[in-house]
Amino acid sequence: MKITEIRVYQIDLPLVEGRYSWGDGKFVEVFDCTVVELVTDSGSSGWGEVCPLGPFYLPAFGRGARAAIAELSPHLIGLDATETGVVNLVMDQALLGHPYAKSAIDMACWDLLGKRAGMPVCDLMGGRHGEAVALYRAISQESPEAMAAKIAKYRDEGYTKFQLKVGGDAKDDIARIKATRALLDRDEVLVADANTGWLMHDAARVVDAVSDLDVYIEQPCKTYEESLTIRRRTARPFVLDENIDGVHMLMRALSDGAMDVINLKISKVGGLTKAMQIRDLCVSFGVAMTIEDSWGGDIITAAISHLAHSTPERFRFSSTDFNSYVTVDTAHGGPKRQTGFISAANEPGLGVTSDVTLLGQPVAVYS
């Protein structure tokens, strides 16, 4: 399955709720999504997707993904897409950094590998654990009352895990956490995710104020060192996200005892190949994971479902179904939520297909 052509599509993904807000006053209303099609000499195509959470969340943005893919493409034509190790090595040698752009290509390679083997990607990544994957619902930052009302709504849809977007004014965030935790039962999970938005003194105030509540604290501050300081002053279970951007950072955090859970985003680490490496290390070291991505549509949701479903259940803290947050499809056959759960497809590859009626014409073609 040698790559003969790389087609790049751009599609806007508006939000069902209209706006997604998180720490430090950041928000997005329409996501700039890039879809990649790897065409091969076998006649089969593989599909990948990358969708940054705006240009100010991680070092990633939509136009940057497409520019990086243009840089990478000449080095990829003629490679066997199913040799994922070779493809990743070539990408890393041809372009330093830009893992998010490489993620879309790597995702498409796994799609082709599954099609060649006649197996779902999930099976190639270790096999299917359990019947389905439990999801969390992200609650966009608003007033405590509005956030509590949204949790009540999503509970009715079957969610039992909620990621509360905090990282604003400390007093408001304390009120948000208390108002939403009061709604939940003992077996329901609440994560207060600051997305790096607090300074250390604000984070210290919040973790002290909620010390008697059953709540997880996620990525309170911008840097690893700041977050580690807060980790050492609270007994609340602790999640690291933005700082865990590769194996080296994971190993440092494990050595420091810096977290109980990590948020493993596929594009942040460079694709499914590298995400699986981190996943397997976390299983070996006894660290649970939220398995997801920065954002996305049907293709990314499918990739999330395969990586998550092939992860032992006790290490799956949560996952997400981004295709339910947006109003536009990026593919046919993406996994759909069933009462707070999704399952990886049983079809070969990622189990999704795209066509130009959904995506329009490519914005770039490389051959």
C-alpha cells in the first residue's frame, strides 16, 4: 500500500452549543478542521483528521497543520503507509516538531493498516476490552448555575463523568465546583479542569476550598513545575494534561509522582503510534488515562474509540465523543454515543469513510 497521493481537505465544525469556553477567557465557536486522505497504489484510501482547539490552546492551529502537511508530503510519497514505524521516522526526520500535523497522517496510516489486515484498528492495538467505553461530557465555562443546569441535562443523556471548565476567578471557580458536585451521586465523577488557567495562588485557594469534596483537579497551572507545586499541597486526585506531550515528559512526571491520571490527546503526542506507546507505559506504571484528542469530528472520534477500547478497562478513566459536540459530519460511519458510551467499529480500519459531498474539494493535493 504505497502512498501515491495525499489529499488535504478543510472543513469548519460549528458547535452544537454555539460556543465552547474554558480558562483564562478563551473560547471557540467554529473549529478549523483538517482531513487527510492517503491514496495508495492498491486503490484503498486511509483517512486521518486533526482539529486544534483554536490557535491559543496548544502550539497548534489549523493553517499550521496544512502547512506542515505540505512540508511532509514529498517525503511520504512512495512509502508503504502500513509501515507506521517507518512513516513516523521519516516524518520526524523531515520536520522537527509539529506533532499535531503528523497525527492526521499517522491516523490515516492506521486506517490503511486495518484495511490491509481486514481488522479493526482496535484489534491491532491489543484487542477489545469490554463492551463499550465510558464517556465524559465537557461543561463549558459559564456561571455556576448554568454549568449545574448543563450537568443535569447531560446526566439525562446517560453521562456519569463531567469535566468542568474552570481556570477563571478563584471565587467563581470554587462556586462552580461546589454547585455541580452537589448535584452528583457518589458514583459520578467530577473533574475541575483549569486548562492551565490559574496562577499558583489562585490554584492554592481553590484546592484548599474544595478539599472536602470528591473532585479531581486537572492541569491547574501553565507549567509543569507550577502544577507540581499544587499537586504537593492537595490530597485531591490529580490529572495532568497539557504538560504531558510525549514519552520523556511522562517519564519525568512518573518519577516525580506528579499525577494520578493523565489526559492522553492523540494529536498532542503525534498520532496513534505514539499515543499507544504512552498508553502502554501508563498501563505498566499503573496510571489511568482520559483518552481523547484536542477536538475533532467523526474520524477523530473513531480513532479515540479504537485507542480507548483497546485499553484495559481499569486504566480508562474516561473518553469523549467529539462528533456529538459539532453540527457537521466529517465522515460516514463514525461511532455514535449510546447512553454515555461509545464502541469502536467492527469494520476494518477505523470504520469510517469520507466523500467529497461531506468535505468538498481538496484544498491541496500532493503526488
